[in-house]
Amino acid sequence: MNKAQAVGNQLGATLRAWRDRLSPEAVGLPVDRVRRSPGLRREELAELAGLSVDYLVRLEQGRAVSPSEQVVGSLAHALRLSEDERDHLHRLAGLGPPQDRRVVDDIPPSMLRLLTLLGSTPVAVFAADWQLVWWNPKWAALFGEPTRIGAEERNLVRSRFPVTSDRGRLTSWPVIPVNAEAADRALVADLRRAAARFPDDPRVSELVASRVAGNPRFAAFWADAAVGRHAEDRKTIRHPVIGEVHVDCDVLTDGDTELKVVAYTAVPGSEDETKLARAGILAAPGATRDHGRPHRSG
């Protein structure tokens, strides 16, 4: 069996299993007393999905292995699939999962609850295009208050790859990665993921176009066409009050929204941990922050 046949059989077996589990009542069809299985007949699923019965038979038998995105979408809708099942069906058909077309800025309530448990740690949340959308007081004390600049300028890519039209920087004092080139390449590679994930988002398109046109360093990295996730880094922060502090930066990306939770920690028991605690004192306990919403163009 070649690879195409194996994929086709897996696709067909999955379609058959999902068809068998879906009752006629669930899709508003009358229930016959005589049925070989409790699920839908091929004729019923074909009608619901707008397909010919012959084509559905070939799909289930593995003789048709390359359905179009439209066909797969119709089957997913007709089978009442969950989002995870829909994505799985697309992958079985050799297609990428259907994508949300716009970057997500809104933080899910469950994520917000988790973030509140990290009150002793400098934490920020960035959207897929590295737009800052949330931060806690400890983050502002460590890096500088983001509200001093406009919401549109609170973007890490803009900060790392400025152009003449930019009006402000995301951080108030120097933040130096241990390996600046590797960190910036990783940032650009991550942004390329966002550009592919959200191809219709004008904010992403404008960000990439402005950096390519106005920042030669970004343009060179972008031309490399690397794709990846920006997951971790080590930085030195030259803070005006606590001096130099060395921190580890870890990035946790939510698979559904592509929101990035960025946390900064220091080695336990180190002088840097003490300095982080001092920075935390600068953040007034219980202080509220105007976290603002980034400007959405288009």
C-alpha cells in the first residue's frame, strides 16, 4: 500500500465512523424502523453535504484521496464535527486546517484566571503579531509603563525593527538579548507563522510591509523565509533603579488563539531574583493599569 492509499483508507475509515455515530434525529431526518446501523446512510450524508453518493462511496473506500477544501468543509458541517475533529478531517485530506482570518486580541476568561495566579511574576500577553494586549504591574515595573505610548506602538516587532515613522518604543530602557541576532531571527520566523495563519489580517500585512520597506535588517531576515516559534530567550535588562538584571524569558503559545503568554523569571536564590523582587515593589500593590486595546485597522 502506498502513502496515498494509506491516507485514503484512514480518511475513509474516519468518515465512516463519524457517519455511523450521527443519528438521523440529530440532523432532523425521520427515523426508519429498519436500519442496519444507528447512524446516517450514505445517501443521507451525501445529500446533507451536497455530494454525489458515488463520490462519498469512493471517499469511504479510499478510492478518492484528494477531496477539495470545499468538500471537506461540507462534510465537516454535515457531520456536526467539533473544531478539533474538523481540523483533523482537513489534515487527513492533506489540507491545512481552516484558519481564522484575523488576529485574536481578546484573552479567554480561563487564561485571565491563570494570569492572575502569576501576580508575583512579570507577565505579558502578546497577540500573534506580537502586539502587546495585556500586562501585569510587575511587567510594567520591570520594562516601563506601556501606556506612555499609543496602543498601536505597543508591538515587539516594531520595537525591535523600528522605521522612521514609528513614534515610540515598547520598553523604556535597554533590553538586551544574550544573542540578539538569534532572538530577532526567531521573532521574524514567528511573525511569518502569523502571516500565514492570518493571511487576511490587515494589521499583520501592514506590519510586515512597513518593516520590509523600512528596516533592512528585518527585510534580510524576512527574505530567509524561516518559519518557527519564538519560545524562549535570555535577556539583560538595564533598569534605571535596580540596575542590570538577567532574566529568562519563556513564551507559551495558546494553540487556538495564538496568544503568547510571556513570563520573566530569574534563577532561584540569585541576585537577579532579589532584583526582580525589588522591581516588584515598584509596582503598587493592587494598582490598576489601563491595558488599552491595540488599534485595529481595516
